[in-house]
Amino acid sequence: MAVTRADVARHAGVSPAVVSYVLNDSKRPVSSESRAKVLEAIRILGYRPNAVARALRRGSTRTIGLLLPDSSNPLFAELSREIEFEATRAGYALILANSRGEAELEIQQLQNLIDRQVDGLIVISAAAMGPRADQITALGVPCVVLDRAAPLPGVFTAGVDFVLGSEMAVAHLLSHEHRSVAAVLGDDGSTSTIARERGWAAALRTSGAAEGPTVRVPFTRAGGYEGGLSLLRRASRPSAVFVSSDLQAVGLLKAAHELGIDVPRDLAVIAFDGSLECEYTWPPLSVVRQPIEKLAEIAIRAVVGIAAPEHISLEPHLLIRSSCGCVSRQPAEPGGGQK
């Protein structure tokens, strides 16, 4: 049976109130002798305070809810790990929930987290354009929405500059003298997906290159595989492709291999996101990497500090490996890859 405060009090020969004063570091006077007895009883009996009960008495559970579309996605797995680390540094525990990319389940999971009396929420939405501002406000706790390419009035939001990152990727492909660049895009209609496409198109316009063919598929390995087969079986097969996520790019590499298309000799590839999985594909993928460590830091600081609504856009980084057709001689950056 669990050891109680009453057990500690009996073992120490003091009242339960004195035990509470010691545990809560109360300003009420407790003699050094009594304090020593209480601490020794706690050590011998192995007493552990009920963290939930203590938190509820203080009006805070010291927990933060994190809602993701799919925690098995390598990017979200890395991001959740960094968020948990930052939450722990701030003295909070993290409760993780998945929406499986379903908007209805997202609402249910948000309510489940609220029912557990979390002190704040960090959300990557499964809904096409993300949650509405009134839905966030109705939750009644501080909330940060990540993976956003555009502001959400009245809500603290953050994401990378998806347009800039996509432009950087396509411009690099064009530096290899490709006449056009195809695109494997997401099919969810989110602000970040739209921004990726805008960046792809903007880079082509700037250079005067032609838009290559596009396919819209789920942000999964299977989606990238099907999209890759669709692109690469065409009579006018592209020589370069921009892929809007790591998982899609992994699927595309499989499709290219099955069709006997050599990457990068026959097809140059750059992906967006930059999870560590990309370093271990063959060939290793050149990527636009999201600064997940900084995103995690910003998210926790905002939700714990109850930051005023604003939108923060971080600059992504281009990491060059060999899938694009070149290998940089610059030193590797932390987290894998070369810049």
C-alpha cells in the first residue's frame, strides 16, 4: 500500500500538519529537530507526495498537452522530443495525443486534454486550414499552434518560412541546369502546403524556368511512392523534383529504384522538413530542414509565459547531401547532414 502523510507523521512522532509544513516548505515555524525527523521518516518509508493532488490544490497540474496529427512521423517525433525536453526544463510534464490526421478526432482529443486540466496546449492541426480562432479561445487555456504559414488572429502561432524554404530548394535544383522542376505536393490544403507550392512556383518564375508536372498525395511514404510512380512513368519524365515532405521523398526514392531510375544521375531530388531519417536513405536526401529545436523552445516559452498573440516565422536551412547531384564540402551541421 502507498505510504501516506499520516504514516510519515506516526513514524516521525509529529502531527500530520507538521509533515505538511515540511513538505510544502511552509512559513509556519517547524523546529530543526522535527524537520529532521520528518525528512528521515520520508527517506525510510519511501514516501512520495501525490503530485496530482498537490497540483490541484495549487490550481495548476504543471502539465502541457501536445496534439499531433501523427507521432510516428519522424519530423513530429523529433519535434515532440524537443518539446518534452523544453517542457521538463520549465518544470512541466507533457501529455501527448494523436489526431491521426482526422479533424473530428482532433476536437475530441483537445477536449480530452482539457478534461485532464492541462495548463496549456501546443497544437499541430489536422484540419485543412487549422483550428478557428474562436475554437482555440473556447478551450480556456493558453494555446500555441505550430506548423502555420500564416497568422491566426488572436492566437500565438509559429512555423518556418515555407515559401522561402521551397524557393531555396528549387533554386538549388535549377543551379544544376535543369530546365524545369516537378513537384510532389501534399493534398491536405493546409497553409503550410499552400506556402510550399507558392515557393516552388516563385522560384521557377524568378529563373524563367518552366513548371514541371505536379502530383498531390498524402504526406506519407505510400503517398510519395504513388506520386513518384505517377511522375516517373510519364513519357516526358522530369529530371528534377521538389518533394514537400521527407516521408513522401522516401516513397519517391522507392518508386525510382523500382523503375530503374538512378538518383541523382537520372533524377535530382530535394525534400522539405529535414528529419534525421533523410540522412539514412540511399542516396542521402538533400533537404530543407525545419529548425525544430527553436520551434520547441518558442512553443514552450509562449505557452508557459502566456505570450500575447503573434505569428513567428523561422528561417529554414538547406542541407546538401547527394540526392540533388552534388555534395557540399562544408562541415556537417549538428543533427546530421551538410550545409
